[in-house]
Amino acid sequence: MSQFRMIRYSCLTSLIAATALWAAGTALAQQPGDNGSMGSPNQQNPQPGQTQPGQPGAPNSPGMPSDRMPSAGDATPQSLEDQSFLRKTLEDSVAEEQMGQLAAQKSPSDDVKQFGQKMAQIHEELNNQIKPVAKQLGVDEPKNPSKKDKQEIEKMQALSGPDFDSAFLKAMLKDQQTDVKGFKDEEQSAQNPTVQKLAKLDEPVLSQHLQILQQLAKEHNVEVESKK
């Protein structure tokens, strides 16, 4: 059991570090450029008759059709895939956060209770890091889990004791297996560089998380199903 706790602690620490690194990268990518900023050394005084950016007829002027941010109506099949990935990631994270909170309240086992509490915290933080990227791609933040996960949570709320632990671990394993596959696929197919970076950074951490769950399930005699 002590070896399992050491592995679990290492994984959770890695997840927090990875989230922080990704957040820093996202913040850097979102910083505005220097062009047109106050006091910029490259800023030139307007010449007589010269059209300035932002004025009617100016090429590539901010706010003009050629330079506007893409909207949902501009989505290509490739960007729609990235949007779908972000939407599902946020939705799954909401579900796992709620499942973790439930485990922290209802589980009779200290290790499952602590694991649920930590997962609720981490998925809340991870969700907060993904939201800005999702917003840039026109993805609305889901307020609730998917219908399927909502049904799983409702079933768990009616359980107690070992039955609850078993249902919780099985549901979490199923979601994590799906998440890992989704992140691996997105690593290869993402069209948006920031989304691809997110997938590459978080996939190894999610894979570690899955291994922790599999070990925890074995400790509680819960059958672990392999999902290809």
C-alpha cells in the first residue's frame, strides 16, 4: 500500500506541474503583440494622405473583415474537430470533478476518498486552464456533464459502502480510458497549434492517472476492463 501511495503522489504532483506549465504557455501565446502599442519604437507618425490601420479602406485593419477573429460560422472541418475535442474534454472534466467530490463525501475508504478529493481539485484547475483556448475557438463552456455521465453520477448517489467504491472506480476508469485515447488522437490530428500543445502536454499525465486508477481498482478487487 505504501508503494501505491508513493506512485499516486508522484502522479498527482506531475499533473499539477503539467497544468502549470501548460497555463504558462497559454498565457504567453495569448499576450498581444507589440505592433501598434503605446511607445513602440516601430510606431511611425502618419504622413499626409496616408491611410492608417483602423481607418476605412486601410488594409488588414483590426476590425475589418480581412483581419477579424474567426467565428463559429467560419469553422472548417478541421477546426470543428478541435472544437469537438475541447468541448468533450471540458464536459468530461466537469463529470470527473463531480465524481471526485462525491467520492470525497461518500466513500468509506480513505484512499478512495483522498483520491476523489484530489481529482476534484485537479479537474477544476484543468478546466480553468482549458476554458480560454475553448473560448478562442468559439466553444461554449459546458455547465453539466454529458447525459451518460450524469446518469452514472445519479446511480452512484444511491449507493454506499463497497458498492459505491466499485461504481466510482469503474466509472472513472471508463472516462479516463476514453480521455487518454482522445488526447492521443488529438496529438496527431489537431489543426490548432495551441490545442495540439495541450494534447501533447497532458496526454502522458492522463496516462499516468489511468495507471493509478487501475492500481487502485485492483486494491479494491474491482475488475479492470481494457478498452482499445
